[in-house]
Amino acid sequence: MALNDAAKLLGQARHVVVFTGAGISAESGVPTFRDALTGLWSRFDAQSLATPQAFQEDPELVWGWYEWRRRLVQQVRPNHGHLAVARLAAHVPQLTLITQNVDDLHERAGSEAAVHLHGSLFAPRCATCSRPTPSPATPEQPAEGRRIPPPRCAHCGGPVRPGVVWFGEQLPEEALFAAAQAASQCDVLLTVGTSGLVYPAAEIPRLAARSGAAVLQVNPEPTPLDPIATANLRGPAAEILPALVSAAWS
Ligand code: APR
């Protein structure tokens, strides 16, 4: 299906779900996870950085790595893909934005109430008592791999951890419930910049398809979501999304 036909579907939709992954932030300069060479998991070991065990064993390494990522995100800006998603909300009767990303680029682009399935780099909490803690002052650009001692919880003295969902951890229940509900009720789901490999998040586009919604995929590469998609729009998000919104409401 061509872009104009996909735009027609979008233009007629009552309830649109936008489901995003790391690819939507790639053109802002935030590395994805699985892209060859540039992806974080081709440069860093997920097991020694993104698991509760890793934080237990070496909290300074893990905290330092997330501080590096947080600083990087603070230095970049939303791109035309994020801006198009924010614009889309003004055009459709109902929009639910669900993201796997832990950056705040959707919010900085003007999107409201993004459902963060994998948490956020800007919501640290105590690893012992789970109380949210304010984000510490951002250090000058921490070098990659630099160890930084995590701050201590003001309430119980426990170490503060990044507010992200690590491998082996449950997704936030409320966010997952809101995402599943929206996916089962929407009539169009736009999936952007995700490899569709990490569950349970990757179930969301599939749930929408099973519930009768049209799935529109934006990704320069094929993914396991191709077979369930009504349209596979091959290209970068910052190009395809503005074109889609303009074609739907020009
Ligand atoms: N525009 C659109 N898509 C892009 C772009 C771009 N400019 N650049 C890359 N992509 C696509 C890639 O082709 C790939 O399919 O984005 C996808 C990124 O996939 P992943 O790196 O696997 O990221 P994601 O799907 O978000 O990962 C899911 O895995 O590591 C965990 O918790 C982490 O939330 C993350 C989850």
C-alpha cells in the first residue's frame, strides 16, 4: 500500500495509536539498540548494564552508563518525526501515544501523556524503597564507561536507580494495561522505528491487528511486523511521518 492510501486510512480514523521505538529518535542522534555497529547492544553488553543483577554487582558502572545516556538525550532535540506525531494529535478525534523509548523527546516535541512502557531516564527512584527521587544535577558530559556512584535515597539511604525497565523486570502495570486497551480499541495503529522483537511490548501491534485495526509500519528495514502490517512504509521516520500527516490533511 502506498503512502497516500495509508494517509487516507489515517485521515478517516476515529482512534489512532502511535507505537514508537528507538528508530524515531535515531535522527535526533540517540543510538538505537539493535542497528548494526551503531546500536547500543552492538557496543555494550546488555547483561552487564541493563539488568537488576548488573546494578547489584556494579552500581557505579550501571549508573554511570545511564547518566551518559541521560546527558546525551538532554543535548539533542526532537526531530520532524516527533513533531509530526505531536501534530497528528490535533487532527484525529483520539490519539494514544505508546513508546518503548526512555527519552523525553516526544514530550519535548509537544506530545502529551505518552505511555512509557519501558520507563524513563528522567524518573529515578530508590532501588530499596522505590520512592521517586529528583534527577540529580547533570554532570558535565560523562565519558562512556565512566563509573559514577549512584546518589542515596533521602528517605532510606538506599542506592538510587534509573527509572527504566531492565531485562527480566515487569513492565509498569498501568502503562501495559493502558497500551493493551488502546491497541484493542483503535482503528489504526502506526508503528514507528521498532524492531518488534522485545516482548511484551512487541505484542501491542499484534493485538491491534487481531482486533481488526489497520497497522501502518514506518521503518527503513523489514521487521517481523511486516506480515501483520496493512502498509509497510520504508524510510526514515523524520521523512515519512511529516509526509503522511501532510498527505492525510493537506
Ligand atoms: N526511522 C525509523 N526507523 C528507524 C530509523 C529511522 N530513522 N533508524 C532505525 N530504525 C529502525 C531499525 O530498522 C530497527 O528496526 O528502528 C528499529 C530499532 O530497533 P531496536 O534498536 O531493536 O529498538 P526497539 O525496537 O525500540 O527496542 C525495543 O529493546 O533494548 C530494549 O528496552 C529496549 O525499548 C527497547 C526495546
